[in-house]
Amino acid sequence: MTPRSFLSTMRLRHAAGASLLVLACAGPFAISSFAQTRFAQVSIEDALAGGVTVQGRVSDVFDDRVLLEDASGRVLVETAGAADKPTTFVTGQTLRIDGRLRGRIIEARRIAVIGEGQVAATASPDASAPPVPPVVAAAPPSSQARPDPLVQMLMRPVDVETLRASLAAAGLTAAGSPVRHDKHTEIPARDARGRAWVVSLDRFGRIEETEMADYDDDAVPSRPSFAPSEVAALVEREGFKARAQAERRPEHFEIIATTRNGEMVELHVDFAGQIYKQVWIR
């Protein structure tokens, strides 16, 4: 047996053994499901282009973007490319959005205003477009069991003063109301330059992550105009202290640094040299 044939045989045996191990651990139900389930393979482009439909209330307006919220959370909606949309957006409107998800932003294709059973007139109606499917809200789970006191303590809303102090320490001010999720709280904020951010805080009111709310990765160069060795100097000009060498990713650089308050963060720097995301390391 040639060396190449031997290696190929070992790879096949290893792959087969790993597959059997996974199926054995999963149990009979998983084996049955695996045998019966068929998945259609699609391209990444097609997967990203898949449609989504959401409905919620407008909590803030940023030029061609609106911040939409419902009982489960918030999402930023890009309205510029929508074929059907209202002539204006105002806080408090209830919108039904048909579009596609790109990162944490929904790019709207059609937008309808919902209110008192009426759909507002749109700027450019498209009679050939299919109707927007109805949105069904999931009923909240019901339970008669008494919640654990520790769980109750961890799920308490973040204290407003704690939230404000956390934002101020990061050079941010609140630009809307906080929304509580299962394990974190999100709130829109602005920095000293007026840029909009989405801030995620843990159950104790500490910032976990900040990301530019209106960040458009399509507008960023596909290649950097600077070397990885220059990223440290770039982030230090923004008030951070680099603690490691920058690592290149397909569309950005990542570098470990400390804030002015000595907190450890992972900074995401795009190829235009802009820090668009910060992740706290604790």
C-alpha cells in the first residue's frame, strides 16, 4: 500500500468512526431523524438573501433607518432600498417590514404602516408583489411553579443609575429606552461624535458589547490600506491601549486592548481603520 493510499484509508476510517460516535450519542430518535431528514443545499448568497417579515413599533428614526421594537427586542431597519414604503416615518408607528437580514440590520424591501385596520399609502406601490404573510406572535410560556429566588434576582431589570454610569464610563449617553432580554439588556446610545450605537449590558448592568447601529459593511474597502502592525497605533489614537498584536480576519482586524478605565476589550477594526465593534473581556 502506498503512503497516499494508507493515509486515505485512515481518514475514511476516522470519519466513519466519528459519524458512528455522534449517532450513538444522539440516541435512536436522532438516528431516525438523521435517516429521514433531507436538507437542500443552497449558496451562501441565497441563504443571506432569504426573506424575513417582522412587525413592531418605531422607537427612533435615523435618516433612512428606523429602530423597530416589539416585546422581544429591537432591530435596525434600512429603509432606503424599499420599493414600497411610507413617505415619512415617525416615532410610535407600527410597521410591517418585508426584507432580508444582513448581520444585525434588516434591509427592507416593502414597508406597510399598520394602524386601526388600515395600511397607509405607499410612495411607490407594486401590484405584482406578493402579499406580506401575517406575523404570528408566540404566546408567552405559562408556569405555575414558583421561580427560584436566585433566578428572580438575576432577572431583575438593570438599575437605571447603574446603566447610566456604565454608558458614561464608555463615553456614551442613552438615546432611547432599554429593552430587557433573557440574559441581557440592549439600549441605543450615542457617543460624543453623535454616532449611533447598540449597547448590550449583562444582568448586572455591565457593558458586554457595543456595535455601531448604522454600520454598513458594504461601504468598507475589501482590502486594508494599512498593515496589521499599524492597528495598535490606530486604536491608541482613539484612547485605547493595545495589549497584543492585531489579528487579521476576512473583513476586519481584531486586537486586544484596554479602555481608559483599564477594562479589557476586543476591538473590531474594519479595513477603513474604523472601530465599529467592542467586546468586553471578563
